[in-house]
Amino acid sequence: MKLKKMIALMASTVICIGMLAGCGGSAGGNGSAQTSNEKSSGKKVIGFAQVGAESGWRTAETDSIKSIPTLDSNFDLKFSDGQQKQENQIKAIRSFIAQKVDLIALDPVVETGWDTVLKEAKDAKIPVVIVDRKVTVSDDSLYKCFLGSDMVAEGKKAAQILIDQFGKDAKLNIAELQGTVGSTAMVGRQQGFNDAIKDCPNYKIIKSQTGDFTRAKGKEVMEAFLKSDGDKINVLWSHNDDMAMGAIQAIEEYGKKPGKDIFILSVDGIKDIFQAMVDGKANATVECNPLLGPQLLEVAKNILDGKEVERTINSKESQFLQKDAAAELPNRKY
Ligand code: GZL
């Protein structure tokens, strides 16, 4: 009997030691083993503070940046979803600083309010790359570079599609679905569009309100637009495809034909808007490239190797009309 107990005791001791070793050898249990393992493995760690998950475009950007460790096994990625709140993104950056990541990537929900936390990153000697949307800061040395789209150009391209389609003298009553107020995408697209229609005296923006880049809010706001001016609106100018998709639903429920009674113009180039164009329910989209992972990896490598990087790296983008949609849809990656 004694011998049996002895063998059982020895076996359980061996199992315990094995389990501990599997957790990196630290009994701390506070995750420090994970971080020290990453550090001891010599991998470079990028902390990415993302805006949220509000649109198809956003999800595609997240997937692309999350693919960085697959593209290069010398890199790991820590990810934080800000749920469209600046305070969450600031908390995430502070957490990345505490974890001593090698580089921070920030996609800022709005342009202002970043000086303090980016100064903390600078003091901790952690380089910062701004992706997709821009920041307005008092000290340009607070980040190394900006990687993303020219949103003002996107707004100009959208207006030019109307001018090409209808001519400068057409009488257009435009309903505008704005993106998140204060975001570069909203500020830039609105500025670019408004500048470009200055020579079109009868292009009138008769309704304009934010739909916060989401389908649900885009539908809700378009319902209100139609209730007050449904008989006048003949163009929808939406700052992203997701709000346009919500608006298309609202227009159909109102009893009008989107893509025919109301010209549907938006930005991003997600698959759903291409399908809507194939179905005749949307008319044009200006591409905004979310697939920033490979470029961010390249920039991070150069920065961590002490190489100089360009201050602004713009994505290459196109635009598509309803007549292009069927041929382009199979090529869409997001
Ligand atoms: C644009 C990006 C915008 C997209 C929206 O670069 O910031 O935010 O156009 C997304 O779909 O919500």
C-alpha cells in the first residue's frame, strides 16, 4: 500500500513541475511571463490602438494590420479596440507604454486631444506611427509618420463624379451623411467635396448630419432626411459606404428607387457597395484603401532599424462607377 502512495505522490509532483514550465516558468500568473517571453524571444512588439469596429472598412483594416505577425514572424502585435472612444485609445496607449512595446500604431478616432499621451510615448522612447486618420498636435516630433489616404482628395473625387455625371449647371439637391464629427475622414471629405462644388451654383446641400460611419445611424438619419425633404433630394453624398447601405434601405422603405430616383455616391469601396451597384441601387464609390498591414510592417521595420521614413505615405486609390461594378466585384479584397 505504502509503495502505491509513494508512486502516486511522485507522479503528481512531476505533473506540477511540467505545467509550471509550460507557462514560461513564472509563477507570477500576471501575464508578465508572456511579455518577458515575447521580449526574450527577441520579437519586436507593435501596440495598435484601433478606432473601433464600426464599418466594413474598419474590419478590413483591423484584419490587415493583425496579419503583421503572419507576414513577419519577428513581429508580434498587441491590439486594442477603442470602441470609437478617444479615452479608450488613450488608455490603450498608456498600457502599451507600460508593457514597453517597441512601436505604437494609432488610428485616431478624432484629430485633436493626443498631445499629452503622445508626449508620454516620446518620453518612454517608443516611436509612434499614425495610420488612416490624422492627428493635430503642437509638436510634430510626437509621431514619426502618417500612413493612409488623402481624404480631401477623396472628397474632390466624389464631387468630380457628380460634375462628370450631371454637369456643373445641373440642379442638385444633395443630402450629406457625414462621418464621425472631428475625424479626418469626415473633415477631409467634406472639405474636398465643398471646395470642388464651389463653381456649381445649383449644387445645394439641403441636408447634412452625421451618421457616425455606421449603417444603423445612416439609415436612421436618411429616414429623417426623407421625412422632411424626400420630394426634393436627388443625390445622396455619404462619407462612407456603410452609411450609404443604411440609407439605401431607408430610401426603399420610403418608396423611392435608390440609384435611380436618388443618385447614391459614397467612399470606401467595400464589397457590399459593389453588389449594390450591380443591383442598380448605388451609383459610385471612391476607394479608400484599408489594407494598411504590409505598409505598416515596412514602416515599422525601417523605424526600428533607425532608418529615415517619409513623413506622409499616401495609399494608392481609385474610384468606381456603376458600369464598372460587375467586372471589379470579383477583385475586391474587403
Ligand atoms: C477612412 C476611415 C473611415 C472609413 C469608414 O480612412 O477612417 O472610418 O471611411 C470608417 O468606413 O469607419
